[in-house]
Amino acid sequence: NAGVTQTPKFQVLKTGQSMTLQCAQDMNHEYMSWYRQDPGMGLRLIHYSVGAGITDQGEVPNGYNVSRSTTEDFPLRLLSAAPSQTSVYFCASSYSFSGSKQETQYFGPGTRLLVL
Amino acid sequence: DQQVKQNSPSLSVQEGRISILNCDYTNSMFDYFLWYKKYPAEGPTFLISISSIKDKNEDGRFTVFLNKSAKHLSLHIVPSQPGDSAVYFCAASAQNNDMRFGAGTRLTVKP
């Protein structure tokens, strides 16, 4: 199993440009999520999905869109990049996320994004 | 507002000694707590977790303690090894599918 893969590893954008961060998992996990990591802030949840066709907002969703057309893929779209979106982005997946029991989340290696 | 706080950005211990990493939370709805470990240029990896119905969970050299009345949890690593040097994140989740992370503590274990 490849686990959770993310592409690209590194990206430089200009303000106003759009792009899609790709995330895929081959573990047949239902739950997938996107986080951003900023210095002194830890990881903050952007969007998550509990299954194909179902997405919801996390703590910091503004400026990002997601969709989940298949179980395997969960792309994150930046519609109009801003310098405040400079961060490291992590995708994660788990078998389920059911109430009080958080199944172990597996994280991808991250995408480092710089917006100029 | 940061609902999960790790007030020590860094910790340095000698190999073989105990490492104690602390975490405080403010949201009483959190009912599941986790610790993740992160090496540079890698994603976080799950280390250990504890449900709110327990006050202690042990896995080898790693033990997590939960004090619900104080809204505090801690991770003990005994004995500490140089390979434990990493950033440790505390995380908490409630029943709304939302997970909150602390800012992380960088642990350095000196040989």
C-alpha cells in the first residue's frame, strides 16, 4: 500500500492564482481531511469528508473548496491564492470517524505552498 | 481561540530519563485525546490515544495520563531515546467530527 499520497510536494503561486492540491489514499478509508500547519498554530482542520459525496467545513475553511467524487481522492482547491495561505498542507485519512472513537488517522507527507 | 494548548514549545532531556509532555484543553465536549509524533518533512504519525472514560493508557515506553477535572493530559516517555526526538502534537476530538491540535512541543533527547 502507498498509504496517503500528496502532490505536489512544493508549489509557488502568485497572489490570485488558483491551484489544486491532490490527495489520494489506497486503504479504502471513508474519512479524509485536510489540515494546514502554521508556526505556533499546530494543525488546523480545513475541510473533511466522511464518505464519497459528503464534505463539511472544519475550523478554517475560507478560501478553500473540496469535493469527494471517489473514496480514494480528496482534492483541495485554492480558488484565488492569498499570501495568508502560505503554509504546509497535510491530507489525512482514517477508516472511520464515529463519534467518540477516532480511528487512527494516517497523514500524507505534506505539500509546502508559498504564495507571493 | 486555541482549544488545545501545549505551552512548552520545546523540551530537552537526557537519554534514558523520562520525558513529560503536557497539554491543556478548554472544551469540555472533547472525549477522545491523541498524541502524534512528527519528524521533519514527514506527516504526523499516530502515537497513542485515550478515551475520556479512562485516566491512563500505556503502550510500551509511552503512557498518556488524562485528568478531566483539570482538563489536562500528559505524555510520558520512559526511557527516552535519541530516536524520540521529534515534534509531538496533542489532539482532541468531540462527536462533531472536528479535531483540534495543539501547537506542538519539540522534544530533543540528548545521547
